[in-house]
Amino acid sequence: MANDSRPELERVKEDSRYLRGTIKEELAAGTTHFLKDNTHLLKAHGTYQQDDRDIRNKRRKEGLEPLYTMMIRSKIPGGRLTPEQYLIHDELADLYGDHTLRITTRQGFQFHSVFKKNLKAVIRGINEKLGTTLGACGDNVRNVLGCPAPSGDRMKLRIYEYAKAISDQFLAKTRAYHEIWINGEKLADPKKEENEPIYGKAYLPRKFKIAMAFPEDNCVDVYTNDIGIVPEIKKGELTGFNILVGGGLGMSHGAKDTFPRLADPLCFVSPNEILDMTKAIVLVQRDYGDRKSRKHARMKYLIHDRGLPWFQAEVEKRFGKKINPPHVISWKGFEDHLGWHEEGNGLWYFGISVENGRIKDEGSLRLKSGLHAVVERFKTNVYLTATQDILISDVKNQEKAELENLLASYGIPLPNQLSMIQKNSMSCPALPTCGLAITESERSMPALVDQLESALNKLGLGSTKMTLRMTGCPNGCARPYSSEIGLVGRAVGTYNIYLGGNLDGTRLNQVYFENVREANIVNQLIPIFKYYKLEHKGDEEFGNFCHRIGVEKLSKIVNNRSSS
């Protein structure tokens, strides 16, 4: 290996025999953790190796190895689960995890604190209910997002089927997943040469994200994805899809060649062209994405560096013909889908707010037990949103009061009992499990929301809808760069404040103030809220107000008002 010039992760993937590595052998060895090469490969199987950073130094001083555990992520296209699938996730979290489930911002579930010896049991349990973890992480197409709201509208149901077909198209074809996790089954003739027709031996240069959103509801932040898909429906008929390319939010502090970026409109395709188009785009990224620098490997940098015309030409080569220009899209905000909504056919769905996506029992709020009881009682399908909430479907009109009473018995508040800032806030897990976290996020967010809620209520702005998102590092997992208020970890206990995104999800915010101590965040925002209350125009939203004024001018105005 001394003369091998390939970047480490590219070597590991290419030499892995289609994601096998020595994972199976390490599982049988009974050790507490996996060796480095296999930890890279495990991501494509849907799991990350982590350790408890709260006690890392203490264990090191005691001569102990880190307390290794696994994070496991389910891949759930469009966030749609059957009752049986929801309940098995709930059960596995109790049997093998930390008794919590976490809804991701990509409509999946995460288990935390699973020991290596229990990893196979969790993955097998998910698969037994026709779920999967394959491709939930790693250098491949991740979970395909779509508006989760259950609907009796046949056209919207049909569009979900497109999202599912796109997801299925990009599932890895390797037999390794079933050989390792599903009782060693051989799914095909072992003598037949194995291949990945889309991914190839080295898979993609980096993760790849796809989302689908309706123009009237961008609840999935479609512009922040490598591929965004926007259905066009006219007179009740699906005429085709607008395709957006090159979105992505991750960046690194101090690295100017890394940055968040929103997707560009590329083309318009007919319904029967959507699979070929998405495949062509992924193939261009596979062939030209940067495999030398992972920080520069996302498709957004390929398009930024080479230009959209070049990218379009390469897509057309693989698509087999010239593409049609995109159509105009008229965005109309996003829905949080909380509370009661008509589903059609006399049925209703109910959206439940989940703080930071963490489903757990804590004190009088027994959310995990309550959701288990609801799913068991109503035998309902469950829908996970890209804003970390959960929808309960197929409720009859005469059952609505019973469902609300059942939730109340577990201390679960109704959405109308929560503040707007709480309902529209998100955070990433960060410490103590994420190896990339610089500082806190999920554990700090509740107290911060309480402070902001109090400040906004005192100003008479408590009913104002505004989005707040917080991350413990600049990688952007909770999409802080597209929110009206973004808080991004810069150092321990310190954050950059971003302002000026919008509710449509069509504009990035900008840095307002850097290196703000956690205790000072609310004090930095209160003067801006006060100025917004005095100077906003009509029903102007907070993010639009900040964008209109501009962050530099806003900073000067606020500072002048504070000193006068």
C-alpha cells in the first residue's frame, strides 16, 4: 500500500469487494468496535461507529478505550412507515438502543448507543418488516425526500410512487448487505460476476441527496439537495417534473472553497423520463465528482467550478438527447402539517410536534410510550416529516377526540399549545455522539427556545412564524443556512448567527454575527426582533425583512439604536 496514490476512502471503497471488507469477520470476532477501514464501509450499510464524548477523556485517563457504540439509520423513502414498521423501530430502540428514536431531517429514524454485538439484531429486525438501512449513509444516494402528508388525492399518491421508484433505482446492488446482516443469504448465483451498474466499484465521490416538493409546500427544502424534483400539475394531471441540481449545505469554517449552495433549475422532463434523468445526473457526478478532496466532492462544487452549461452537456450525453428548459415555479411557502388536516374519504391525519426529532419518555412527557399506544390503538400508518415531526393518519372523524385524549394522558401537548418558535425549530444531535460536533446543539436547543419564546411573547411576536435551526458544526445537518435564523457551532459554547433565509426555502441566509457565546444569543437577537416589530411592512416575514434591510445595515442600525 506504500505506493498506492489513491485517497484513503477511495482505496477502501474500491478494494472492498462491493462493501464487504472484513465486516463479517469483525462481527464474528466479538470485539467492542470495528477497525478503521470497515467503519468507512459500514456507512453504506446504514451505520456509523461513535463513542460517548462526554466520558472520552475520563476513560482515557483511566486507561480505558472509548465507550464505542453504533448509530443506525433507517432509509424510509418519503418518511412513510406501516404500523408494523413503526412498532419494530420502537421495540428495537428499547431492546438494543438508548430507549429513544430520533427523526432525522431526511425523514428517517436513527438509533443511538447500540453496542456492536447488537448491531446485526437491529438491522435484521428492521429488514424483517420490509425496511432497510442500506444506503441511509455513505457515498451513495441517500433517503429520497418527499412531502409526507397523507392524502386521498390520487395524483399526490401517484407522485409518491415516483419518489419510491427513484429511491429503488439507486439502491446498491451488492449482495454484501444480505450476506452480512440477513443470515448470510446468497441472493444470486455466487459464480456470477457482481457489479454496480450505477455506482461502480468505488461508488460515488460523496453522499448524494434527492428531494421532491410541491410548489405549494416546500416542506423538504428541495433547493438544498443535489437533485430537487418539483412536480407540475395542471388541471389535475401530472404534466412532468422540473429538475433542480447542485444544492448542498455543508461547509468548513475557514475554508473559503467550501460553502452552502442552493440548486439551479436544469430542465423539465416528462413523467416517463424522470428515472433516466436522475440516473444521468448521478452518473455525471460519479464520473467527474472530486475524489481527491472530500470537502470538495459534493456535486454543488462540480457545477460551481465547471458551470451549468458544461454540466447540462454531460447530462445530455448520458440522457441520450437534448433536454427541455425548466418551467417557471411559483412557490407558496411550506406547511408544518401539525394538528388536524383532512385526508379525504372522511379520514383525517394529525401532526404531532417532536422537539428536535427526539422520541423519548422524559418526566411527565411520555412521547415514546404515547406514540406506541396511538399506533397500536389506531393501527395507523406513520409519516415522518423533514422538519423532524410525525404524522398519524387514517383517523375517523369520531375518533379525533379519543386520539387527543390518548395523547393528553401521556402528557403530549397538542400543536396549538406550543409556541411558533418551538414548532419551527430544528437541531442536529451534536454532542455527545457525533464525532464532527464542535459544540452542543440538541441538548442546548430547548433552553434557548424557551428564552426566545419568552422574549417574543413580551414583544407581542409570539404568534409570528419564523424558522430557527441550530447545528453543533458547520456541516449543516439541520439545514441552518436556509432558515430565517441559523445558529452554527464555531467553537465550544460559541456560534455564528445567520439571518435572512425565507419560509419558501428559496434563499440562503447570511452571517449576521460571529463567535457569539451561547448565553448571549438571545440578547443579540432581541434588538433585531424589536426593530422588526417597528419597521416590517404589512405581513412581511422576519426572514424577508432581514434580507430587505441587509445584515450589514441591520447590524449598524441595531448598534446605533442600542447606543442611543
